[in-house]
Amino acid sequence: MSAPSLRVLSLIPPMTQLNTPYPSTAYLTGFLRSRGIPAVQHDLALSLVLRLFSCFGLQRLRDSAVAVPPTRTLEHFVSAFECYASTVERVIGFLQGRDPTLAHRINTRQFLPEGPRFDTIDAYLADEGEDPLAWAFGALGLQDRARHLATLYLNDLADVLRDAVDPRFEFVRYAEQLATSQPSFEPLAQALTAAPNLIDDTLRELTLEALAEHRPQLVLLSVPFPGAVYAALRIAQAIKAHDPAIQVALGGGFVNTELRQLREPRLFDHVDFITLDGGERPLLALVEHLAGQRSRSRLVRTFVREDGAVKWINFVEPDIPFDEVGTPTWDGLPLERYLSLLDMLNPMNRLWSDGRWNKLTVAHGCYWKKCSFCDVSLDYISRYEAASATTLVDRIEAIVKETGQTGFHFVDEAAPPKALKALARELQARKLQVSWWGNVRFEKTFTPELALELADSGCIAISGGLEVASDRLLGLMKKGVSVEQVARVTKGFADAGVLVHAYLMYGFPTQTVQDTVDALEYVRQLFENGCIHSGFFHRFACTVHSPVGLNPQDYGVSLLPLPDSPFAMNDVGFVDPTGTDHDAMGRALKKAIYNFMHGIGVDADVRQWFDVRVPKPTVKRHHIARALEAVHPGHTSTKQKSA
């Protein structure tokens, strides 16, 4: 059968990332082209921000700002409007790397209008009369200092958009409350029928421009997060109003986790098809169907609307092997126009928003797939397939040749140590110089020797889940690691010159106040001993697809009844008999981790971070140091070394 000639356009809807393209369209476009199907891609998330934050865009924003009740943010914007209008395109160019010498003017603190977001600089605890950013950037961090100030400037403008146009606007979570585990489509339906605001109008203009440029017959909307759903459906609205004959398909991470039980027919007022799980096979079937080469009844993992009701069609065919999905392509995406932002001054955290990374997957799914908080029953976790190191490095070489950029972010749930070792050896055998980072399990296979080998191949940073930092709860989670093991693995990476980030969790079933205090003490010691460089505490959420959601009795909790949900369903409430006030715990944990990442309070009693009375840690104060000493004789903590 010849390849269908259907023209396919993949769109990245707002909001995802501004420093680098979200990779789903690159994967799908590369796959379709490998099958001879004409495919292109367009990043409307980036286009929207660049259009709004232009001189023309700010003129329109000012008109909105003067028409609503004033706030401190709006008053500052209106009073300093001429300065904003004259600097915004210069700042955007600087953040795109096109005008690096502007850093000198930005750093004078006289060039940019400084709104409320700049108040945060005062929180850096500088001494009286001292440069408040000197501790972070020193005398030589000219570009970094300026990018941080320019990022605060953009955040001020985002706050203006929120106050004047749409209170739901954020750079990475736009109107996510309309979609996150939302059992009813009604809030989204009302939002989509409301009069369009400035953001909606701008997005519609950009959508029509993309249609005129690419003239697609099928548009793919990749929705990775709840914060991209509203804008994706506004795009679909614009497409259907322009030309109802253009077919629109919806897919991506949000769909795969939250719409698996979909019964809401109104969603199909905007889209024609909704596909689940790995997109290659359903998409190939859909393209063949629209080209007249496959009947509708032979669609794969696809929701449609028939006779006013949602219908699930799943003609069973094997998925495309990971080795055969093709090489992602960024062709068509304006790589030179992405913005390198610097929100967080911590060197590890900045990787998520600073610089453009080629995103690639070492393996499909997770080789461990046991963690009780994870959606291990879903395809993106449960179907594990690895590609050979030869195939991976072939893809890396092709991407470097296409983009001219050698930075890679491996976006696996947990990259397998065996595959990373083979990858490192293949990179070194070919003498291919790249920089890469990704997510792993802190398992004992990652020896200091392997950490060095990975670093030699270009590994600059590693993230992984320590989660609750409690051996009892790690066992309940089936994480397969212990706190001491995590300390040894992370120390091995850190000693190899690799930055280490720990994902941390609170609020897990049966977690007590004592567990939380002890976990924070462990985390403090990991920072003190130079094992980790950054971390993030997030609140545990029970999902219907996780072992906790599927078997709550095994974890000592009971689930709250779920409402009848024709639309989104993922998070589920639960009753924990311990009765811990996790909100109070979360405030302290986040405050502590923020300060630890900036070198503040690392040697202090962890109880100081709590605004409620908590017990003393039961963990001995030098527990981690002694655990490291047992396998690394002569080890001393970072504090001891500096002393």
C-alpha cells in the first residue's frame, strides 16, 4: 500500500515550555515522515508569547489594563508603559541569545522597569549595602544576572496579563483548573462559549496564520498537561470555524491519563478524534482511514462521536516497536526564537527553563514499574521497550546534524542503567561530544565507577525520586531503594561532577508528622554532605491508575467516592487515619528546600522551618555522613571540608 498523501500539521498548544519545544510533535512528525506521510509542525505556545510580548502586543495589553480595576501590578505597568514598550522586544531578543551585549544595560538596574516581581531580590538576605545578587552570580555572571532580571521582567508582564485579561494565565499552567480531574465538562464548555479575550483573539489569529501557511487536512493537537487543554480547544474552535472539513485529533499525556473513561459528547463539538497511549499506531491508522485506505471500524485506540454518543474503537494491532518509530525532527520549529529563562538561581533547577535541549527517550515505559504512587497500569509506564545503543546514537547524531545543538534531555520516566551504560560507551566509541541529563532511579547499579563513565560521556545532571526519605515508607511505596543507598548513589554522581536533583514527596498514606520531620532531616543531611544540589517537594496525589488507587486497603487508607465522571478522571481523594495536617507540613518543607538550595540553614535544626510545633527528629544528626564513611573511608561533610 502506498503512503497516504494527507497533509498533517502537529501543533503545540499553550502553555508548555518557552525555552525548548515540547517533544511530542517532533516525535510524531519524525515518525510520519519516516512512513512517507507529509507532516509539519508548529509551536503556538511560543508564537503566542512572542506576539503578546511585542510592542504591538503591549499596546493591546495596555488597552485592557486601563479598562479594569487597578492593582499594584497594573498601576505600575500603565505608569511605566512607555519604558515597557521600548524595551520588550529588546529583552525578548536578549533572552533568545540574539543580543548578548544588552546584558550590560540590564544589569545597571536602570534599563528595565521593575515591577512587583523584583521584590523577590530583597529576599536574598544580602547584607546592608551589598549587591543582593552577588552571592548567586559573583563578579563574572554578567549574562546570568541579566537573564534573571529579564525573567523577572517577563514575569511582571505575565502578572499584568493575569490581572488585566485572564486570571487563569500562567506560563506553564494556563487555565489548568478547568481540566485537572474535572468530572464535568461544563466549566470548559462555559469558558469556550465566553466572549474571547485578548489571549483568545491572539491565539485565533496565530492559528489561522498557521493554517494558511501549512494548508493541512489533519491537525494533531498534543495536550501533555491540563494547562494546555483550554488553549488546545480554543485552537480547535478556530480551525472548525475557518474550515470544518479540516479534521482535528486530540492526544497526549493529559488524554492518556484523564480521559480514559470519556463519555462527554460535547468535546467532539471541537475535535473529531481522540486517541490514547502511544500515538504512532493510532495515528497511522487514522491517516490511512482519512485517506480512504482503512475503514472507520479499524481505527486503533480512538474515541469518536456517533449518533450523539461517544464511541470507543480499538481494532487490535501491535504497537510500532520503539526501534522503528523513527528519529524526532525539529524541522519547522524556530529553534532560534526560544527563550532561555532564569527563574531559579539554583544551577540544577535552571536546566528546566534555561537553554534549548533536544528531548529524546532512551526507552519507552519504565523498566521498574512497581512504585505504588505511579500510574503503572498505563501504557506509557507499563509497556517497556528499549532501543539499542547504536540506534540511539544514530538518532543523536541525526538530531545534532539537523539542529546544530548538542544538548540532550532524556525524558524517560526512569532511564535504565544498563541502557545508559551502553549509550555512554557508544557515544565515546564514536567520539561524539554531547551534553545530556535525565531521570533515573537511585539504585545500587549506579556505582561511582558508572557515574564517572556517564559523566565522561557528557552527563551533566541527574534527577531521581527519593520521595518520602523514609525507609518504612519507601518500602510501602515499593521504590526499591533505601535512604542510605540513595545517599551513596547521589554522592557518587556528585563526586563525578554531575548535578543531582531529588524529587521529594509528602502526604503519602500513613505518613506521620514524625515521618515528615525525619524526612526533612535526611534531606538536610544530603545537602550538607554534598549528595544533592536541588530538590522539590510535591504533595502526594492518589490516582485511579496507581496501586494505591487500585488497592487502597494495602496502604491503610480508604478512597472517597468518585463522582460520575463523563469527562476527566484521575485524582481520587482518600481518608488517611493518621490525620496529619499535610498542608502545614508542606509549607515548611517547601520553605526549607528553597533555602537549602541556596545554601541557607543547611546546618540548622530542621524544626525551625515549621510554623507549628513538631517533634525532634529521631534521625541521628550525622547519619548520612556515617553511611558514606562506611563505603568511602575518609569522607567528610561539605561543612567539615569548608571548616
